[in-house]
Amino acid sequence: MRSLSEIDTISKRALRAKGFSWGISEEIGKSVKQLELFGLPGLKNLNQYLKIYDQNKFQQIKLISKTNNSENKFHCPISSGISFLDQVKSLEKLNSVEFKKIAYPILFLSFVSRASDVLGKKNIIKNG
């Protein structure tokens, strides 16, 4: 069993090896560590995601809107999560935000959880 510190470090190094910036690597390290803290397979999902990352051109979201659809591609859970976290104060006014086709949604889940902490409110997530 790995310690939370090891999980954080492994996650950061894996993203840096794929060419992600230090800032994004830091964010995913925190997120994967949080998933593992709650008993969810964060490291396993990150590993699977990174294995297919180079073959798939995931949809990058910069500005999140009320409805976020992608016709052909899956949304990147990392860029979507970071954008969600960065824009959480303005998204609060929308009351609901919809995403369709997020790759490895468990990775996105940790960003939603962290956004809940920022707002001091609970977020409700529905599948389907």
C-alpha cells in the first residue's frame, strides 16, 4: 500500500512525463490523492487514462458553460476539472452545469469535490 505522499508524487511525475505543466501536475496530484483518501481508485484511473492519452485527442475545455457537449471526442477530465475549479465562483450562478462525454469521470469527480470546499456548499452529481 502506498502512502498519500507517494500517490501525490507518482501522479505529479506521471503527468510531467507526459508533458503537462508543473501547475497541472500539482493539481492532479492533489486530486488523485483525495480520491485515494476516500477509497476510490484514483491512481489506477490516472494510469489507464495516461496509457490512452497519446492516441486520443481529448476535447479541451477552457470556458465552461451551462451545457458542455462534445460531438466526436471525449472531454479531458484534467482540463475540464481544472477549468471547473478555476471558474467555480462564476459557475455558482448557473445553478447547474451539464457535461457529456467526459473520459475517466472519476478523475473529474475530485475537482468537483474540491470546488465544493471552495464554495462551502455541497455539489450534487448525477449520472445519465
